[in-house]
Amino acid sequence: MVDKATFPRDKCCGDGLTTNALRILDELNFDRSRVPDWLECSTIQMRAPRGQVIDTHLPNDSGIFGAIAPRQQLDHALVQHCRDLGITIHEGAAFLGIPQNNASGVSVEIDGHGTFNVDFVVAADGMWSPIRKALGLSTPGYLGEMHSFRQYIGNVTGSATQTLHIWFDKDLLPGYAWSFPLPNNRANFGFCILRTKDHSVQFMNDTWRDLLTRPHIVEALGTDFVPEDRHTAWPIPARIDSAVRSSGRVLFVGDAVCATDVLTGEGIGQALETGIVAAHAIDEGATPADVRARYSHTVDKTLLADHRMSRTLSTMMSSSLVARAVLALVNTNNWTRTNFARWMFEDEPRAVIFTPRRWHRKFLKRPGAYQQ
């Protein structure tokens, strides 16, 4: 493994772990105690565009369905986990180029390390993917489907100390603002917004400054909250249906293959999942062409239906009227509230109606991760 960064390093992120991400970490035997500020969270409050409040819960008696893990700590712990498995990791080593990528093999030039001659490359190098650019596969002017801002907040004294808040404010639709609780009266606060002609850079900057003055947000954080350091922003690539997935002996994963969920902006689970799919394709494929085909086929099978469902729902949620109607339906009773929370956080049911192969009894009763 080669990374330009030296760990621990920060990664601009909402820090939320969905049920799918948690199950994958559990299957990998990842030790969550290595993340000092890991916080499991089952209490959720959503606010509709006109102010209706919906209180709901994830299950708390059959494993973990939602958690918050600061990326600086989570990624460092994953690096440690890999080293425990005997994986060699080169930190502070920048990618320089790919002089060869054909049927004979693939070569990668790394600053300070010379050239690695390998069988395959898994490019987990993010939204801007230097490897994709080096191969001439980048899309000029591409800025992602969504954009997010994030800042850590200290001295949180309101309900945001324990409750995961999601605000569907009218001017953010189909996006939302969030506050994810962290230990020691801190929170990860931010917003995620669809990139459109109406959502200019100026609009996003103005919205960011305004959000922390909105009464319902101030109430959740507490009047004495203190923003820590500076805010950060990042683009979110969410077009797994059309992105370039591979080339020669290179497979793109995570943000490099634009695997982020277009409804929620969540990408940790998808990054883990595409990485695992790439590894299996390399392990099982007979030729580079076979590896590429296996990888693309499994990505389609795993992510494509959910992506299309999320894109449809995102379009619907662009309307304040539709968003209010959906959230009013969600608030009908305890069953609808609880299962909506699971539907938001658990990837499996998202498009299950369109994927009969995933139908099974009690699919809404599948346990979470890290069961005792």
C-alpha cells in the first residue's frame, strides 16, 4: 500500500458509519476500540422543511446500526489494522506516474521509492484520482454531483451531545444539514448539497455562514457552542453508473470510481465494498480482461440498483412539498419511524423492491454489526 499522506491525517468527512460500513468492518475483524472517539448512536431526530420534528431510533438490542468515528482516527486505525496483517505500507510517498499498463504488467512510479512492477493496481486515490488523470481518463471540468462543508463543534450543550440530527431545510433540498455527536461534548456539523446552477459557490459559502445562526440548529447545539479550527469543504462524486471503473490492469475504487451515495453523500461503506470487490476480482480473474469484467459485474450487482433508487429519490426530494409529504408519512407511527431510520442507514433495503435476489424473510430484521 502506498499513500501520499503520513498518518494520522485528517480527511474531510461527516464521520458517520452506516450499518453496511459497520458490518464490513466487523467482517474484517477491525478493532473499533482503536478509534478513541468512536461513538455508537441510535437516537435520531429529523426536521422537515416546515419545522415538523420526527424522533426515531435505530435498533439498540441486536448489534450496532450507526456510529460516528472521526476519519483522522478511523483511517489511522485501519492503517494499523493492515500492518497487523503483514501488509507493507509506504507513507509520505506520492504517486508520480504509470509508465506501463498493458497485458504484460503495470508499473507505478512512486516518489522516493522508484518503480513498482506489479500485477494490478487498485486506485483508491479519491475524487481527483491522480492515477485516472495519468491514464488520460479524467473528465474535464468534473466537480462531483454534490458538495459538502464540515466543521467540528465544541462545548455542545444541547441535544446534539447524544442525538444525531438531520435538518431538511428548504434551501438545502434535496440535501440536508447534520450534527453527529462525538464524545466530550463535541459534534461533527455540516451540510451536503446537490451541485446545481442555483447552488453556486457564493450560495454555499453564504449558506454555511447562515446555518449556525438558525434557531433550530442553535437549540440543538446549545447557545454556547464553539466552532473549532476552520471549516473544510469537499466535492462528492456519485455516478457509479457512468464512471470509468478500470483500465488495463488498474481498478478504481471508492471516490475514484464515484461510488458515493447520491441521496445521503455517504461513501465509507461504498469505498470498503468496492475495495473488497476489486480484491476478489483480482484473486479470481484469469486474465486482466476477466478481472475487469468480474469487477464491473459485481459492482453492478452490488451498487447499481441502490444508486438508481437514490438518484430517483434525490430528484423527488428536491421538492419541498414532496419532502414534507414523505416525512409526514414517515412520522405516521413508531413502525414507520423505526424502519425509515433503518432504510436510511442500512444499504440492503434501499432498493430491495427492485432487486428480488435480495428478498429474504426478515430482511428488515437483520442484526447490526459487532454483536456481543
